[in-house]
Amino acid sequence: MEKTLHIVGGGMAGSEAAWQAAEAGVPVILHEMRPHVGTFAHHTGNYAEMVCSNSFRSDDDEQNAVGLLHWEMRAAGGLIMEMADRHALPAGGALAVDRDAFSASVTEKLRAHPLISFEDREISQLPTDGTWIFATGPLTSDALAQAILAETGTEALAFFDAIAPIVHFDTIDLSKAWFQSRYDKGDTEEQRKAYLNCPMDRDQYEAFIDAILAADKTEFREGETAGYFDGCLPIEVMAERGRETLRHGPMKPVGLTNPHNPEQKAYAVVQLRRDNALGTLFNIVGFQTKMKYGAQTEVFRMIPGLENASFARLGGIHRNTFLNSPTLLDDQMRLKSRPNLRFAGQITGVEGYVESAAMGLVAGRLAAAEIKGQTLPPPPRVTAMGALLAHISGDAEAKTFQPMNVNFGLFPPIEAKGGRRGRKDRYKAYTDRAKTEWQSWIAAQE
Ligand SMILES: Cc1cc2nc3c(=O)[nH]c(=O)nc-3n(C[C@H](O)[C@H](O)[C@H](O)COP(=O)(O)OP(=O)(O)OC[C@H]3O[C@@H](n4cnc5c(N)ncnc54)[C@H](O)[C@@H]3O)c2cc1C
């Protein structure tokens, strides 16, 4: 067997897979089409570019499944987590990063690894020999997507991912907006003030909803709405579902006190989160949209504090390509019909930077073991990695398969006392159990 591992795609998954395999002593060739062939969402030639939000979400490894995934990746020497930690920004209980510094340092680390070499070109066919991981993501190039379709005979679905607008900080009116994380969450003053809040009274909220509903939207193409992912609905779709939906979603006014007007409770609050280390850019949390650009600036300037906002980037909604993994992949992430080909990352039907990097980590380790003539079992089902992998490689209902974020619902259940306290205990039991099993899985490879 050829001793080199080929990886296609230097995104979250491909970068982590390359790192893991090379660290296991296996030579890697990383094939990446950027910067020669671009995508509409990537702007650089760097590896692990974050195309939208700069958040890796919750960093709570005791009560949150994403936080647990962070923990598992750190325990496995994950490159993506190491660089995310190095370039972390204050964001309450979340892990937000300085996106440019983050991807530049992932690129630097990969380029410096003696076992990784690089081919900057598009791969448009499925190779017949060699060991390969395809980690080409939601924006897999058209030619390759066609080649995959021809092989699998199963239709990869197209649906939407969403971009939230980014505002220049110095155009936000701080006599109206204020810094505070919900419930003052965070260990440091910086963390407790990680968000900028823009309050609305009832009249302002009602007028805002009217404006969203009336705004010009980019039309969906025929068939485009099939497979909509509920986790990233555009705000106008939320508003269409009910006038109160946004107030109970991204605009909920809880856990916040307006220092400019402490006596009056806001009816709704728009939150912005820091988007770069300099603190010059802030994104509007949860405000992905398919409103036309002109309409967006008009509508978003109705938000108190953003009347004079200038936007570094407006929102958008875009394509996502993913496989029907439960029917196509085995528990080693191999294509059942062509076991020399693995898939990893978002194309396998996980959703998000963290989940994609996690699936890259596992794929890299599984492929490296195979090349070294070893048999590595998939991670235990009770770990966050194992739960995600089990979901995509068979647990999920194939007919209705949709991209999935990691969550405790994917874990084998644990009995615990009922009620609120019971849920806390149960989550802690899930994370304790996962950590023990993950450490054993890692230790067995050393
Ligand atoms: C518009 C948009 C917004 C998103 N917003 C968020 C967000 O806010 N938060 C979040 O967690 N996730 C978001 N996602 C999902 C995000 O893309 C994934 O979570 C993550 O980047 C997927 O990692 P990946 O490694 O699977 O794919 P990617 O990171 O996209 O990496 C795939 C790589 O493969 C390369 N490639 C593609 N085809 C070929 C080919 N034929 N040959 C060679 N190279 C190829 C691409 O250039 C790219 O570098 C968004 C996705 C899109 C499209």
C-alpha cells in the first residue's frame, strides 16, 4: 500500500486531518484549490479560513456538548483548538477567535511540518488508488461534486448557510448601546462585557418587524429551499413565523440591564459580538439574512445605536453540499463502495467549524492507522466525537438526514434525577463519562 495520505481540502477538517496524520508519522499531501480556484465565501488562500462567524461556540466542557468537543480535541493535540486558544477573543462563555490570526497560524504550522507537502490545485475526479480523505466542505467545487454524485448515485443536497452582517465599531452609538454579556457571564471583566447591546422598546420592535417583513429579499431559486437547516434561519423567516419569534430568539431581552436607562426593561435587544482582535469590527449575533443589501442597511439602521452604522460586510445565505452519510459511509468514515476514499468535515453532514474540525481529527487518525497497518476502532460512542460519528455513519435516519450540530441528544442516555438540577447532573455525567473514555481511546494509540 502507498504510504502517503492524500487530503483534499485545507479547511477546518482537512487541516486537522493533515496535522493528526503527520503527527502520527504518516506523510501527507494536502491538495487545496485556493487561491487559484476560489469560492464565494473564502477570501484568502489560507488554510482553516473561517467564512462567517468568528465563534467556536460554548467552551463549557462540563455542561455543553460543543465545549466537550473542544476538550476532546485539546486532549488529542488538535491543531485547530491550539490555534483557536492562541487567538481567543473575549466572548463571555464562548470561544471566539481573531479569524485572520487564527488561519494564518494554522497555515504556518502546517507549512512548517516536515511530513506535510502541498499541491495547490483543484481535484475534480475521485482517484482509483491511494488512500484519500475528501474534506472539501459545504462549497465543494462543482466538478468534484459531479464526480461524487456519479460515484454514489445518491443526490447530495443543497441548502443554505447564513452570514450575519458585520459593523464597524466606531460607527456604533455608545450613548445608546452598552457592553454586557448576558447574566454578566465570564471570569474576567472583559468576558463579562463581551457583547454590545442595542435596546428596543415595544414601538421600535414592532416597526423593526414591519420593516423586515416588507424588505426586498433575494428570491430563492426553484428547489433551493429543500433541506433548509433550522439552526441558521434568516431573521426574515423567523419574523414570518410570528412577530414574537425574534424576541424569543436572538433578540431576547433577558439577563441584561441598560446602564443608560436602568429603570426601563428593554422589550427586545440586538446583540453584537466582537469580530476581530483589534475590536474594530462587531457582528450582529444571529442576524443571517437573505434581504437585499440596500434593504439590509435601511433595516439595520433602525436598531437604536446603529442609526449611523457602517457595515464591513452585509448578510447573505448560501449553499451547503453534503452527503447522505448514513447510507454511504462506514464507521471508519470510508465510502462503502470505494473504501480507499474517506470523507471528513461538513460534507459528511456535520454542521459547524468545531464539528468539522472534529471529524477531520478522527478521519486523520483512522487513515493514519490504516496506512501503518493498524486497526483503530472508531472513538467510543459515549464521547462527543463518537456520538457525532455514530450519528452520521448510521444512527441518523437516512431518509430525513440533515446536517447536525453536536448535542447531548446524540449520546447514549444516562439516568439522573429529574428537574433542572437533574439536567445539570446528567450533563455532567455525560461529560465525565466521555472524558474517561476519550482518554482511554487516545492512550491506546500511544
Ligand atoms: C457562507 C457560509 C457561512 C458559514 N457560517 C458558519 C458559521 O458562522 N459558523 C460555523 O461554525 N460554520 C459556518 N459555516 C459552515 C462552515 O463552512 C463549516 O463549519 C466549516 O468551514 C466546514 O469545514 P470543512 O473543512 O468541512 O470545509 P471548509 O472549511 O469549507 O474547507 C473545505 C476546503 O476544500 C477546498 N476545496 C473544495 N473543493 C475542492 C476541490 N475540488 N479540490 C481542492 N480543494 C477543494 C475549499 O477551498 C476549502 O478550503 C458556513 C458555511 C458557509 C458556506
